[in-house]
Amino acid sequence: MGFTLSKINLLILATALFTIIAFFAFSFKATLTSDLAKQVSEKAMEQVSALVNSQTLCGHVSIRFQRRLSLYDILNFYYVVELRKVEASDRSFFMVGIMNRDDYLRKGDDAALLASSRRDINAKIMLFSYDSETAELCPSERFVLDVRAAPNPLDELVVVKEVYEGKIYLYAIPCSAEVKSLCEKNVQRVGCYLYKKRNKTSNCFDIDVSECLSSPSPSCWGV
């Protein structure tokens, strides 16, 4: 009986140790994942802030996101990037968030953020996303870059700064680095959007006016 009890005690001890080790391993992995995600969101936000705070009247920055986050090939995970704007009466917030890709594919907008960075941007923020039916670029409050989307990943963000009539505008435009010239075409498409809204060209967008006039405007443009 004593031998059996000792074996049971050893089994209980081993189970408890395994549970404790597994708990700390999971917590350590979660911490590292959160730290990696925070680095990505902060780096992107720093580039956006530097562009807004620059003295140039027109400028742009291209932010390329890796296909996966990795730490010494020990920890690897896939992610999506959420971009969001929040505008109040006197403030405009730009947010970059990172979500686990598997979690996002399962839960959609209910997926939890691993990390996020938010700044009060002294500019009028305009985000553009792809319309799910027409694949046109449409003004949006939020969009998600899926850096592993098929057939073409959305892994690059072009941010354009414009000073127009004394006010700073910031345009965030998604595209894919895997598709040749797509980023350039998307920027030109946003330039056409501005031309049709204002009936004048912007110095910050290189567009062909005749091409803009000949191409139909999607209903989401409101022009």
C-alpha cells in the first residue's frame, strides 16, 4: 500500500510540475509574441509620425510588412495589420494594430489585438480599402492588411502627406509588393479620387487627368 501511495504522489508531483512548466512556457511565448507585435506597430507609427512632422508640403513613405514575425527561428507566427482612424472635433487619431492571423480568420473583427500603437495626428486622415465586390479603392474608417492573403498578399502601405489650402492631409493606401506597379496604380487612383472631388489636381499625386475622366467613378467615391 505504501509503495502504491508513493507512486501516486510521484505522479501527482510530476503532473503538477508539468502544468506549472506548461503555464510559464505559454505565458513566455505570449509575452514574446506581444513584444514582436508591438515592435511592428511602433515602427510603422514612427514612420507615419515622421512624415506628418516633416517640413515638406508633399511627401510619402512606403511601409513594407514582413510575411511573418520571427524570433531566432524559434518563435514564428503569422499576423494581420489593422489600420484605423478615429476623429474627434479637434483631434485625429491614427492607429496601427497587430492581430494573430488565425484568430482573425476565425473571429473577424472580434479578434483580439496582440499590440497596437496610436498617435494623435495633426492631419485630416483618409484611409482607403478595397471594396469586397468591385475591388475598387474606397474611403474607409478601417482596413486590414493580410500579409499572407492569396493570391496576392496585402503587405505594403503607402502613406502620402499633402498640404492643401493650409491643412495637412494624410492618405493611407494599401497595396501588394508582390504585384508589379500596383502600389503606384493605387496611389494614382487616389489622386483621381481627389481630382474628381475638388475638380483640380493635387501637386502630391502624379495623375493623367484624361485617364481619370475616362475611368468610371465607383459609387463609394460620392462624386
